[in-house]
Amino acid sequence: MRGWGCALGGRVWPESPLPSHGDYAALVAGELAVREARPGDARAIAEVSMASRRWSYRELLTEAELEVMSVEETTADFAHGLAELRPGSAVLVAELAGRIVGYAYVLPSPEDDVPAGTSELGSLYVTEDVAGTGVAPVLMDAATEQARAAGQGYLSSWVRRENGRARRFYEKHGMRPDGAERSGPHDVLPIEIHEIRYRKQLEPRRP
């Protein structure tokens, strides 16, 4: 599915909230909260996706190339994806004072060369105005806890090789390159990208 970084499919979106064993569903710093996405969040998630890609890819693309993304088309893609998440998958959104400013997508890894019980962080994006304020780490913690809640023992993520900011972020959260690399067209933008895979083993959930 365009925009997620990985294909979606499998089941109807559940109405139940995030499991309460993780602290990530609670308010953080008074105004920041992370919760499981709802079908009605599709447009807000699409706007975050487009805004974050525009600022994170601005050194690679012209403004005209960045403008090819359509809010309506991206919203439709996200709405479809939210309605057909696979078992063990989740989309988490970060709300700051009631506004969605970031999201993370976690799914069972589709890769054949990772250990059994591996979740993949298919995407994690925040808007430029909250970059460096702590929103991304909270989303990362939520994604990690989501993987644990799904009974997974590992978390992986594909990262653009030249994206130093993202690589430092994942390394700070205990992830390391596992030797896998891939190249191909971006799922939305008109560029070829080269990615390396990061992975970490998850600590068992506490009772």
C-alpha cells in the first residue's frame, strides 16, 4: 500500500483500544498521547506522511517532485490500509494537544531471512515542527511495546542508507544493522532508494 512503506491486508480494523499493560497509551507531558489509529484518522495520518516526507526528502528532490503527492489519494490509501490491517499489525498515532503529529506502523515481518517472531517497523514519521521534541521516541517505545504485545521477540526496520538522522535514532533505541540491504523505487516518491535493515532483540514483557 502506498504511503505505509509495506503492503497491508488481512482483517477488519478492530474498535478495541491499545492493551493497557503499556504506559504509551497514557498522557505524556500533559498534552502528548499515543493511541491506536481509528478509521477516521486516515486524512490526518496522510497529512503527516506528506509533510514529513517533504521535509525529510527535500535534499533529494525538487519542490515540484515533492508536490506530486496528493492528499486525496494518500488519504484513500491510508483509509484502505486501516480497514484491512493484518493480524499482529497496528498503526499508532501521536497526538499533541489533540492534533496528530506523528504515526508508526508495526506489522509481522514479511521477510524470509529474519528470526521467527520478528515484527517490522514499517514506518515512523513525525512532522517537522515536533522533530527533536520527544514525540518520535515515544512512538518508538509504543511500537516496541506493540511488538511485544503481539508476542514477537525481535523488531526490524528498513532505513535509507544516507539518512543519518534516522540511523542515529534507531541506534539510540538499541537497533543495529543486521547486514541486509535492498534497492528499489520509493513507494510514493519518484526516486530510487538504497536501504539497510536494522534489528534488535526485544526484552520479554514484564508481568
